[in-house]
Amino acid sequence: MKSFEHYFLNKQYARVQELGDRLAEIDPLIDWECFRPIVGEMYDNHTKRGGRPNNDEVVMVKMLVLQAWYGLSDPELERQANDRISFQKFLGFPERIPDRSTVWAFRERLIDHGKDEKIWEELQRQIDTKGLKVKEGVIQDATFITADPGHQRVNEPRGPEAKTRRNKDGEWTKKHAKSYFGHKLHTLTDMNYGLIRRLETTTAEIHDSQVDLSQPGEVAYRDRGYFGAPCKGYNATMDRSVRGHPITKKQKNRNKRISSKRAPGERPYAVIKNIFKSGHQLVTTTLRTHTKNIFSCFSYNLLQLNTLQKKQPT
């Protein structure tokens, strides 16, 4: 009976495949099985009392990728995973689709055990084994990930005791006379392949210059916002004028060269915000926002890996 069900589902999916399925393209790009032991370590033992998951570990990771890719809430993820044949194919046609509560609890458990970071590290390991290591340099930048401030005024204290169901950790900041509430996503993008290699999440009021994601030996291209800030790599930060010291023509030409190299660093944010619809998060803490950001960047890297594969000569 099970084989007949799989035959019927695959026959249904065949039409979708003819029309084009991006999920089917990204599925074979990485080894999903490598995430199974990472997730499995969160559970004490293999008995029912030990808290083993009711759903396959790889299915759960893929559910969070689907959520990030399509900008879905937990309830909408559950609905679409049960409704869309392409989602079910990506998940491997599991006997049971995880419900919204299971997805929420799984994501919380990832945070509590630090496994969201381990999943990101495993993705980076797989990228490196494909021969896509950083070569020429990296681009560091940051973007706002907004959140709902609730009905509190700007100057009212927030935190765990805040009397609101809205974001408890986010902070207000102003840029170009416009106010933002929430967090910042800081990323380091590889210049050669356009892949996000490192990320950090802070509250919105943290200045870009306070976060350095570079490593020794890397050429780090950064905009004027990082001027004067320390850099562990080779500092290729754009110059800016200071009081009594306007920038010279030589510095202006240098800025133009750096700006042209930095331009590809904006693409991840355009994808994350405009395609994945993840520029605004409804979760309530910085840790939860960071996990959401990890899977947004995870999904972006899958998209970019697919682009790189299509560019390879046949």
C-alpha cells in the first residue's frame, strides 16, 4: 500500500516538475543526512522517555528551510506543507507532516542547545569541501531586521518583564531621519562566490562598526560606517572625511574601487527581504531572531549554490 501511495504522489508531482521546481533543484546540492546527528544530539536517549523526536530530524531541518524560503509563519508552514506537493516532495513524502507546535518546539530546542549554530557550521563545512573557500576577499555589511514594538513608547523599558506580546529584546534606532525597531543582521559574504560565510544578530541600535566578522588573512571590504573600527583581516574600509580633514582625491578613487567590490554584498539582503520576505520578524527575542536569520542565510546560500552550479560549463 505504501509503495502505491508513493507511486501516486510521484505521479502527481510529475506535472509540477515539468513546470519547474526550485526546491527540487536545491535538494541535491548538499548532504542533508549530515544534519541528522547534529539534531539527534539534542535528545538524551533512544527511549520514548528520553524525548526522541516524533518526526525525522532531516524533515525538521527542511521544514525550517521551507519556512525561511517562503517567509511563512508556523501555522502557514503547516498548512502549505500539507497542501503543496512540491513541499512534500522536498520533505521526502513523510508519513506525518510536523504541525505548528512541533516546529515551534523544535526551533526552541535548537536555540537551547546551540544546534542552530552547529547546523550553520555544517553547511559551511560542506561549502568548503566543494572547493568554494574564501580566496580574494570578503564583504561585511549589515541590514535592519525589523520587529513589532507593540504599543510601548520609545523611551519605555523593555525586556523579559515587558507587558507586551511583541518583541522584548529589540531596540529603536534612527538612520537617515527614519526610525527602526528590532535587530540588525550582520553578514560576511565571500567575494568570489557570493556566499554568506558568517553572520551575527544584534539589536538595532548597535552600530555596524562594533561587529567585526573578518578573520586574519582576509581582505575585508567595508563601507564608511566601519571607518576607524578595528579589523582582524586586511582593512579595506572606505575612507570618510573628519572635521578639518576632507578626503583627498586619492582617497576618493580608493573609495570607488572598494565600492565596486562591495556592490555584490547587497544581493543577499535583497533576496532575504524581497524574495524570502524575512526583513520583518515576529519572534520576541534576539536569540529567536538570530535562528530565523541563520535559516534565511542558509536558504540564500542554497539559492546561490544553485546559481553557481548553473554557471558551471557543461
